[in-house]
Amino acid sequence: MINPLFDNLFGAHVENDDPFLYLLNGQIITYKEFLELSAKISNAFFDLGLTPGDCVAIQVQKSPEMLNIYAACAQSGLVFLPLNPSYTVDELEYFIENSEARLIICDEANKGALVHITKKLGISIETLNADATGSIIDKSLPLSEKFETVRRSENDLAALLYTSGTTGKSKGAMLTQANLLSNGSTLMHEWQFTNKDVLLHALPLFHTHGLFVATNVMLAAGGSMIFLPKFDLDDIIEHLPNSTAMMGVPTFYTRLLSDSRFTKKLVQHMRLFVSGSAPLLSETHIQFEKLTGHRILERYGMTETNMNTSNPYIGERRAGTVGRPLPGVELKITDPETGAEKSNNEIGQIEVRGPNVFKGYW
């Protein structure tokens, strides 16, 4: 394979006419249609003068076209940098300058506030709106739906995700093709996703949970997603009966439990609920099982590694725990001062080794 990430997650579906995304407006986007637009965007990137290894920063609202940008970056050998839409202009200036991005894609409404940054840094700016309009789409649509995939190795950088900065300045975590591919493939097998699955996707795309866990797992499996712009309780209730799985944060589940429409019958066909990004209270886990019969599968990860541990798909899922290390991942708890390994039931820092662990900080 000349480009492991693209070839495995996207390229395998080039002629796939099965549904990939179900949208709220009733539109269905097949894998083939999705990848044709992605190839057009890849051609637009080439016309903009971007070369393999260049970074593309994107700060837009969640949309199918944001996923097209991700796929186009993978196919073009570019580094994908998703940014939280709530970041201020000052915060964006830091991320854009620090990452050495060569292109920023933003909502049309925000372009005016960012032009001075792009002029200062000498980089390009394009727009992408939630309704699938914008200059990057205008540039892409007339172009060929074929693009010669750029050769990349598994150790090449595929994405740059900035940490939350809770202990200091936010840092860019360098994620390689192998990092993203290994995690997506492992989780697909561990959680038994297939092309028959329909994932209810209500997570943001600027975070590893919604992008590199939920989306990559479905791409690896060849399944489809009911693609919601955000978590909306009415939309979730409406679309749960047509889904087989959902990944969410703990508040998704507490809000569902507070709604009288959320019943055991509503989710009787579901096979999996996954929780992450924050600790799930044991009380929520227990209450959810009591109401629905489903035990939420909790897992643990971080920006630098994607997923490290998971409760089992088959077997006991313990409330208040995040399970055991995933296949290929080694994990130990150590003393932060001495580095000595801790015994069971002792508190310490987590050390991780495996194919999922990032290349380092930018």
C-alpha cells in the first residue's frame, strides 16, 4: 500500500455504493460519493500549491465536508489539524503560527477576523460553511473526481491535535498514520463493528473521540453513520431506533436518562453504548443498565494516544472502571517521582507504550 491510512480507511471504499452518512435533511451520502468529493478537494489542495507534509488547519462547524477535508488530507499526504470552533482569534493565531499551517479553512463569517493572521504569516485562507458552501467547495467542484494518492509511510505525520493545555501551554500532539490506523482497526475488532452497523454520531469532529475513534472505526468496518450536527435530545430519541451503536460523553447518558421518552423498548435493537472523554459515574452506569438492560462500555484514552484501555465487549463491564489495555498496548502505573512501578490499588501516573502512542510534541 502506498498510503496505509488512506488505502485502509478510505481507498477500500472507492467503488462502494453503500451508505456512509445519513443526514438530518434525509440526504444519504454513499462511500463512493463521499470519496469523489474528497478527491476533488485533493486536487484543489494541489492547485493551491500544498505539498506532502504541509499542515491544513480547519476551524468550522461539524459537517460531512469537514470529513471530506480529513480524507483529502490523508490522500494528499497533508497533516490534518482540526480546531475547536469556540477558539478565539488570539487562540487561533497561536495554533496557526505554532503549527506552521500552510492553509486555514474557516467559516465564511469568521474569515474577516482571520485575514490579518494569514497575511502576517503568508498563508492561504479558504472557507467552508455548515451548509456545504464556501470557497474550498467552489474551487473543488469543477475538478476531477480522480486523484493519484500520494505515497506516505506509516511513520509519516497524519494529524496534529492540540492538547487541552490544563498544565501549561497547549501543545501539538503529532499523530502518525500508524497511530491512527492501529487504533481504528483494534477498536473495530474489539467492539465487533461490521459493515452492518449504523453508528449514531453526535460528537464533535475537532476531538479525537468523534474523529479518530468514532469515524475511523466506522471507516475501518465499512459501516454507516447517522450524522448529527451536535447532541440534540430530540434528534437522538428520533434516530436511536435506526441505530445499532452510539458513542458519547457521560452527559449524553445523563440527559437521556432524564427524558421519559428514553425507554428499554426504544433501544431494544441497539448492541453497544460507549462512553468516554470524561469519567462516567457508577450511578449513571447502574441506572442506565436498570432502565435499558445495556451496560455502557467505558474506555480510556487521551489526545496523545487515542484509546489505551477498554472494558470488554464480551464479558464483565465494571461500573467506575475503564477496563484493561487494548491488544498491543502496554500500560503500567508508576510513582511520578521515582518511576517505580506501583502495586495494585495504589495511585500513580500512567505510562503507556504501543502502536497508538504519538510521535511526540510538535
